[in-house]
Amino acid sequence: MNITLKKLKLKNFKGIRDLEIDLGKETNIYGRNGSGKTTVVDAFFWLLFNKDSNDSANFEIKELDEENNVIYGLDHEVEAELNVDSKILSLRKVFKEIWTKRRGESEKTLTGHTTDHYINDVPVKKKDFQEKINELIEENIFKIISDPKYFSEVLHWKERRKILLEITGDITNEDVIKTNKKFEALRELLEDNDIDDLRVAFNSKKRKINEEIKSIPIRIDEANNSKNNYDFKQIEKELKQEKMKLEKIENQIADESEKTKEISELKTTIYQKKSELDKIRYKKESEAFKPKQELESSLSLAKNDLEEKERNLKNLTQQIERNKNAIGQYKEKITNYENKIKDLQDKTDKKRNQWRLEKEKELELPHDFTCPYCKQELPQEQIDEKIEEIKLNFFEEKKNKLAEITQEGLGYKKQIEEYQEYIQDFRNDINKLEKEINEMDTESIKKDIEEQKNIVDNLESRIKNFAPVIEETDEEKRLNKEIEDLKAKVDSVSDTNLDDLKAEKVEITKTIDNLKEKMSYKKQNETIDKRIKILEEKEKNLSQEMARIEGQEFLCEEFIKTKVDLLESKINKKFKTVRFKLFKELVNGGIEPTCEPLINGVPFTSANNAGKVNAGLDIINVLNDYYGVIAPIFIDNRDLITEIIDTKSQIINLYVSPEDVELRIESKEMEGVK
């Protein structure tokens, strides 16, 4: 689809009162700064998309006076005649003010705006108007094929990259593998993983392996340090000698076993005799101390009774104190209410006196009745009316005043009666509390406590002085003699040599155990040596694995660089002058996606204006072919560019021309401004 702008009309639009432009294949618009060149472009954009050329919908299109105030009462209109594949299409929009005369007002006021839409001079709804434009070209496509700088400066790099990949298609992993046989090693890995995921996985594995490699020498040192450097041959020799000593001692102990058996039997008999003696003594002492136990039981009961009486006395004393405090509070309240009653009685007396004085008041008439304006005496009829009015007012006021005083006095009386009731209630409460105090007999309780204390003291004295008489029985004497005889027999049979032999055996056994413990480290050292060998082997294997992964990682980087070169080459073949950088190298050696247009190796943003415009036209030519639509191109600051590349699109150049106060239009097909 080829869209060209044949005619553009502006009426009361952003400072241009009335302008009609006929446009050709290439049209030049001349004017000094502020003369309205950009307004022409804004008008066309507003007509199509309701925005200005800067993509802003919030801009003022109304006419302004010399003081920058809006000029009201004007319609603002833009009309364009388009050639769409050799068919003429007329589009027109009129922005109007809505003036309304409200009820009760003499003049109309501005209450809003409306926009009328026309297609081929036929009024249509806004929705139908916009649908017609969308049939011609989408707004986002129009922007990138009508402004040479929009694609490279306004559009986000991700969106630029997306469009380029849509145009050319992406490079597949298979495309890269076909370029070099060495990439075959990655084919299987790339079936389930993205190349970037592989690089991340390789980095992760390298970190883990490197950490393990670093830790192995430390672990080997720790293992070596944990080994014990004993002379195991010498230890084995000493262990053999000590075992021979132990065998000799055990033989000597065996010879003494018969004596040991006899002594054991004698000691068992002694133990049995002592147990029998203890039972006899326990039974005898229990009987002797029984009276004391009875005294202690009586003492415990007596102390419990004493504590109970003391608690009762304490509770009674506290209750008396609480009653006294309550009585004191009631007396304070009585005094307080009596003072209030006295104040109210004083107020009542004052009201009574006030009522009497008010009752005794007599009417006093004025001596003369004159007109306040002319100062002449009033007619007798008016004087009589005035006197009657004064009397009525006087007696009414006196009546109301007496009623008010009476009401206040009755209020005081009611309060006095309430306070007197309160006082009587408090006095009743005081009498009740005083009666309770009088009924509380603390003296009798104190007397009971003293008597109970004497009982406790007597029992404690008897327990303290208790001395049971315990005499040894004939049975006890017999058992004691038998025990002593058995002990003497044990002493006569015992051979201290056996104890010495056992002690020596213990020492030899300790020595043997110590030597065995040292010998156990021999096996431990052997285990440690095996562990060290395993660690050294693991270190070797990890180093080999690290080398293998680094080789794969390097191959991945070559794969990515090859893919980058293929993709950039594929895309750049589409363009004549501009080139695209689709990836940038990072400090760590990696790459990340981008989409930066280059002009002779210089980034688009750093190129001069002419370079930017021609590069933009090159991009638009490719976009025209891809989208299948051609639209007018607006080139600003065309005066700074000597030459532009060929393009199929209609070109509208905006020249800064200081000598042109008003817009001047030149077209290759026709010239002039109507």
C-alpha cells in the first residue's frame, strides 16, 4: 500500500489561521523558527491519531492572541487529501466549542468541546473514522516509517530488536553447528538447554569444583596433623612383657583363693549377726521414744490451735480498723453535707428577702409624656394607652420575677431535704458500724491466746527434757560377743599378701590398657593414610573435570560469538548504509543482547544529523517492504542535510529559512500556496 499526502488544509490551528498546501513527491516547507513548520506536521498527526508529532495528546490547538490568551468562538479544522494506491481519500476533523445559555443568565458560557469527523466529506462517528485510519496503517507503524529518527532514537532497543528479528528471522542452533564441526560436541546439550543456561551451569560447576580443589590440601593437612607418631614396634614389645607379668600375678592370686573363700563366709555370718542386733535395738528404741512422739503430736495440735486463734484476733482487729476508717469517712461526708445545707439555707434566706422586696415594689409612672421627635406633650388618649401599657408590663414582670424567685427557693429546699436524708443515712451506717465494734470481743480472744501459748511452752519443755532409759539386754550382749569373736577369726585368717597381689594386678592391667590404646592409633593412622590417598586422587580427578568444563565453556563462547556474527550479518544484509550491533561484550567476557544502529561504525546517537536521517531512510525502506505500506516521511532541519538517499516514500522537508517570515512551499510536481 502506497499512501501519499496530496493536499493539507489548516484552519485556526495552533496559530495558522488559514493554510492550504499542495504536496508532490517531494515537498519543501520553508520558514523561520516559530513560523509554523512543525505545526503543519502536528496538524497531520492530530488528524490521524489525535496527537502531535511528539506523540503527546495534551497540546493546545486553539488560536492565541498577542497576550497568549485563547481566542474563543473559532472552529479548528484540519483536512487532508490522501492518495491511497491511486485512490483519493479525504479526511477531515473539526474541533468545536460548545456554548450554552443557562437559565437566568443573559449570556452563553463555554461548557465543553466536540470534534466532528468526515470521510470524503461525509460525517461519520469517531469510531468509524478511527477504524478507517487503522485500515490504512496502524499508529505504531506510521511513526516508524514517517520519522527517520523514531526507530533508532524513540523506540526501545528491545522493540527494535524484536522488529528486526521478525523481518529476518532468528539464527537457530542448527545454523551455528553447521558452520563448524567442533560445535557438534554441543548438539546433545543444546537439545534440552539454552546456550546461556549452559554457560551459567558451567560457571556454577566451575565454582563448586574450584571450592572443592581449594579445600582438599587443607583437608590433607588436617588428616596428617591428626596422625599419632608412636613407635609401634617398641609398644608391641612392651605389651608382650606386661602380659607375661599379668599371667604370673594371676597364678599367685589363684593360690590364695581358698583363704579368700573362708574369709567371705565369716564376713557373711558377721553381717547376719549385725542385722539381728539392729532389729532388736530398733524395736527397743521405738518403745522407749513412744511417749516423746505422743508429746510431739500434742505440740503440733496445740500450735495449730494457737495459730488459728492468732489469725482470728488479727482478722477481728483489721475489721475494727476498717469500721473506724469507714466511720471517719462518713463523719467527713456528714460535715460536708451540713456545710452544703448551711450554704443552701443562706441562699434560701436571701431568696426569701429578695421575694419580699420584689413583692413590695410599687409602680412609678413618668412625670411627662412627650414625643421623642417633636418634644411636644402627647394627647391624653395616647398618654392613657401608654400608662396602661406600663402597668401591664410592670405587673407581668413582677409576677414572673416572683415566680422565678419562688422556683429557685423551692429548688434550694429540695436540695436541703436530699442532703438531710444523706446525713441521716450516714448516721445510721455509723451506728451500725459502732455496734459491730462493740460486739467484737478481742480481750477474750487475747486471753485464750495467752493460755494456748502456756500449753505450747509446757509441751516444748517436756519434749526438750525427755530422756528415755535404754538398757542393754542379755540377747544384745550375746550377739555383740559372737560378732567380736568372728571378727578376730577373720583377722587371723586374712593374708595381706592377696591384697598386694590384686593391687599389682590392677596396675599391670592399667599399663596393658594404655599400651593397647596407643596400638589402636596404628590402625587409625592406616585409615588416615587411605583417606589422604583418596583425597589426592579426588584432587587429580577434579582438576581433569575442571579442564573438561573449561573446554566446553570456551566452546560455548565461540558458539555464541559465531551465532552473533551470523545474526548481525543476516540482518545487516537487509540494509545499505546502516548496520546493527545486536550484542555487546561485558567486562567478564560474556555478552548480552542489545540493538544499537551504527553509521560507519559510529553509534546512531553520536552521528551527525545528516547521517541519522539517511540511516533512518535506509531503515524505513526496509520497513516499507516488510510491512507492505509506504507513508509520507517528514524530515526536520532539512537545511542541515546536503543530500539524502533514494526512497520510495513521499518526502516532506522542513527547512529553517530566516528570510521566510511566513511559510513558503515548494513541490517538484507543483509549487505555491493557496
